[in-house]
Amino acid sequence: MNIAELEKMRQKARTISVLNAVLIAFWFVPFFKLISVIGALALYFFVTRRIVSDYKVAFKANVVKASLENVFSELEYDPNNGIGREMIEKSELFMQGNHYDSNDLIHAKYKNVEFRQADISIQDHTTTRDPNGNEVADIQQYFKGRLILFTFNKATTAPVQVVGKHFNRGSSDGVIGKLTRGFQNNTSRKKVMMESDEFNKNFEVLAADPHSAYYLLTPPIIDAITHLSKVYNNNIALAFKDNTLFVAVYHKKDSLEPKILNGTTIINEQCKIQQEIKIITDFIDLMSLEKNIFVMGTNALLKQEKKI
């Protein structure tokens, strides 16, 4: 499928989505409420959902996968699967919710460095009762972003976490602040001050043994972390644990999902995908300045996950 054909699919998906939104807007017009609800629901379930889904599938097959293949070797890209809950919880970077979702799994190699990446969403679903006794659903979003895994070649005798200050503080409603509370309250892990005042201002380093932090966080690694953090406004956190490097990026979106309603084009969306890919390759390039930092070899990460 070429770009022109994809663009037609995008425009069709956008048009039907706008029409659905217009029907919903008629809810506020007297005498049209019932008609608008029935019309919007019927249009969405019988037409809109299928057209939008077909476009997203085609976009990922023809734009996302092709863009990944141009950069990475031994690529396995699965839009419908992700990183398992056990591996997510092993990182200790997140509050443990009761609803996990992960998709857009990438398993590939770049310059012989193996990595896995997926979008993840962690929520906590609860129900309460209002003053009238009615059941009310409450959903708290603990995390929405991407998680990247590398097999680390330096022995990690004790876990070390590096948390961007914005990742730690979170938004004004305090939800993201819950993310790091779990390991910050772990009394065996203390705050470690690094030699760089600038790094200490933007990050918190937590470790049971300060020597582990100094051993792992060499100048090239600190530069790589700083570079990634600038891209995402300090909304990142890393964990070095059991010879695995976990990199979490909080950005409230699915990183490889095409936009529908904004005034974009396929070419613009393709450029965005390429920018997302470049963030990964830049990070690996900077980290790799520390020689032999990554374990080279296929399926090292899969072996780690199977141990859990």
C-alpha cells in the first residue's frame, strides 16, 4: 500500500470520526438528544470503529513496521502484544495497579544491541458508593507511556534507580507522584548524591549500596540519561536490576499510534515515527560509549523474562 492510498484511508477515518463527534454534539440541542445518542452509537459501532481500526492496522503495517525495518535488524514487531505484567512489576518503577495493558511490542537489535520496547498502561479500578448508595466506578491512571528493556553487561549486585524530578513529582493531581512512592519508601534504599550538581538537581538516585550507583552511573551513562530526559522533560525513570536496564518514559500516549482528528498527514505521521525511533538509537549510541555495557546476543531479554 502506497502513501496516497494510506492518505485516503486517513481522510476517510477522519471524516467519519468528525461526523460521529457532530452527532454527539446534538445531545445539547433540545428535542435531538435521543436521536443524537442513537445515531452516534449506531454510527460508531457499525461504521466508525471499523474504518478507524482498518486505518490504524494499515498504518502500522505500512508505515511503522517499514520505518522500524529501515533502522533495526532482527526485528519482531507485534502491535497487539506487549511486555508482561511480571516484567513490568519487576522493575519496581510503578505503583501496582489491578489493570495492566501493553501493546506495540518491538523486539530488535541496533548495532548488535538487543532491546525490547512496548507501550504500557497501568490503572487501578475501584468502586465506591455515593451518598445515595449508588455504585460509582473510580479509575486512577498510574502510568501511561513506554518501557524499554536492555540486557546490561555490568553486574548489578544491588538495585539502583534513577528518577527524573518531573517523573517523581507528577502532575498537579498528584497521580504520577504515586509512581515512585513504592521504592522511595523502601528503607533499604537511600538517596545517593552524584558528582554532577546538575545531575543531582534533575534526578534522584536511589540505591541500597552507594558503590553500586557509582559503579553503574559512569559519565557516558549519565550523558545518555540526561539526553533522554531533556527530550521528555525529566519524565523518565530507570532501574538497574538483575542485569536488566529498565527505562520508563511517561508521556500519556501510545508512542506509535497515528492521529485521526488533528490536521496531520501521512508524511507528518511518518516523520513522528522516525523521531520516536531516533530517540531509541540516540540513547543506545550514547550508552554504548561505555564499552561492553550491553550484552550482545539474541534472546537474552526473553531468557530474563522466562525466569520470572
